[in-house]
Amino acid sequence: MDLNPSPLARPFPDLPPIAGVTLRIARARYKTWDRCDLTYAELAEGTAVAGVFTRNVCCSSEVELGREQARLGSARALVVNAGNSNAFTGYRGREAVEAIMAQAAAHLDCNPSDVFVSSTGVIGVPLPQDKAREGLAAAFNAEPCGWQEAAETIGTTDTFAKGAGASAMIGETRVELAAIIKGSGMIAPDMATMLGYIFTDAAIAPDFLQEMLSKANATSFSCITVDSDTSTSDTVLLFATGKAGNARLESWESPGADAFYAALRQVCLDLAQLVVRDGEGAAKFISILVTGAESDASARRIGLAIANSPLVKTAIAGEDANWGRVVMAVGKAGEPADRDKLSIGFGGVWTARDGQPLADYDETPVAAHLKGQDINIAVDIGLGEGHAEVWTCDLTHGYIAINADYRS
């Protein structure tokens, strides 16, 4: 990774190998950089897959095909290209994806629909088929690599490699989860918000795997934002190889289903928050808890209105407890709210209650809280039982510097 690590970076965790998953990386040279930029994951026969994808209507061919493939429920390989998103590239973009699928399928003697492809980087430049072909051929013959190497390879403007893991008991069988993700900018919650890949050795029916991923996504990837921009390429895929040997999970009634879901949701939440911690130019990680809304969905929309407000984000960057900007963001969300019932706090200290500033409000502890890296904002709407938590980062000069010369 070329950029200085984010001040909010976390060390890469020690992730276990996942039976039925082999990772390899190679240099396709999609950009003029001296690093690997193609990741190839080979998956055991019988691997189930689930996916969530961007809702951006100008999505890439990788996303269009991935949606169709995920419905079939089976996978044998994953190919991730970094440096070129292959979005807004017409028929040439689709041909490039189909060529990669065909090449990997021939190598594995499987159906092309079992090969998933993701690409990330500059929009509007067709993925060069010759580089993709040579890079994939090199990956076939490369030595297997570890999770951190794969995580570094899928990154673009990321400043640190991101991974998460967990385990669960299904009956008497311990199953493992390991995951990697990339994402730093163009992050907004319209499904998931970046490229993320979760692998488990558990045996799970494809339909139930999809149900669990969609549910976990709703309170993790779909609750983060860096800059309110939804990428053309956002993808999260969950692969289950079935190699742990557990009794296959078929539904929520299956013994161990709740335990596996809890592990999956934690992995999704960890990955999502790592993306925010690497938000372009970020210096502060912001948690926004909204309570008292008419519904959970309403609370989430209010939270995202706050999280996406440049005025709120710059106030936090300046360590200014400007709760008036939070009031503004609540009011513009288009959700039920009553000015005279609204309460706002920072770092566990209420600054305003029931629509007005507290008479005895002491800003000293709030000012101290805002000097830290992890910032907590609480908003109580005062209307109902709905609640949600969303995560974002501050908006600094660094974000402008990174994106002003992104294509160079």
C-alpha cells in the first residue's frame, strides 16, 4: 500500500486457513505500480455462495453477472482485479469479464457461471484482456499466499490491509470464518459498500446462506458511509466450502444456525467498521446512535443523514461540538421528528434535551471527547422505539487531496 497508514488503522488479524480455499496473487499490471493486483481464490467443489451487490444503476458487468451467478448458489473460483473497475465500459467490459470466467473455468473444468469476478479502480476504462489473461495465467502457477497478502492485493486507495475472522460451534463441530475487504472512498450504504469476501468451511444451504448474509448486511455494510457516494462495483460475497463436516444448516431451526449467524454478523460488522477507519483522509471514527425514532428504518435514515452531512463531518474534524449541525441533519432527513422532543449528546454527555440546550451544560468533557479518535454522537428523537447505529468518519483536507488526483 502506497499511502501512509490511516491514524485509525488496525493491525491485520491472525486468520485461520479455511479448508477448501486456496489463495494466490499475481501482477497483471493494470496500473503503473510495482505490486500484485490480481487475486485468485480457488474453491472446493460443492462450495455454496451468496452475495449482496451495489444498487447503483450504472454498475459494472462484474456486478450484473455476479447477481445472476449468486442466484445459482455455487462457486469454484473468485478473481479480483485492482486498479481498473471496468465499469461504464459497454460490451468491451462484459467481454473482458466473460473471458476471465472462461479462462478460469477451463483451468478448473467447471461452468463459467461458477467463476466470480470483481474489479475495482478507475471507472470508464475497459479492463485490458491481455493483461487479465496473462495475470490470471500467472496466478494459476503462483505459490499459495496468506490472507494478508490477498487483502493487500485487492486494495486501491486503501492505506492498510483489512481482515476479520470468527468461529462458531455447529453441534460438536467447530467452523471457521475468515474474511478480507477493501474500501476507503466512494462508500455509501446502498447494499454493501466496497469489495468484501467472506469464507467459511461450514456446510450451509445456498438459500439460507443468502438469507443470513442479507440480514447481516442490513446492520453492518449498509450502515456505513464515508462520502455518500455509492460505487459502481460494490460487492460482498460469502463462500461456504462445507469442508468442516458439520450437519448442513438449512434454516434458522437448524442446530447451530444462531451461533453461526452471530459469528457472521460480527465479521461483517468488523469489516464494515474497518472500511470507515480507512476512510480517505479520515482522522476520526464516528459512531452515531439514534434512538426514539418511529421505526428502526427511520432511525437508520436519520443516522445516515447525520453521517453524510459535510457540516457535521467537518465540525468533528475541527473538534467542535456544534450540535446545531446535528439538529439540521435530523430535520433534513425527511423522517418523522419533533423539534421540541429532540435530544443530542456527544461522548455520553447530553448537550441538549427536549428541544433546547441544557442550562447547566458543561462543554469541558465534550471538548475532551472530541479530541480523541473515536467519537460518539447520540440522538434521541423522542417519538417511538426505533433505533439504529451507523458509522462514518470526519471530512478533512486529506479527502480532497486524495480524490483531486485519483486518476494520476
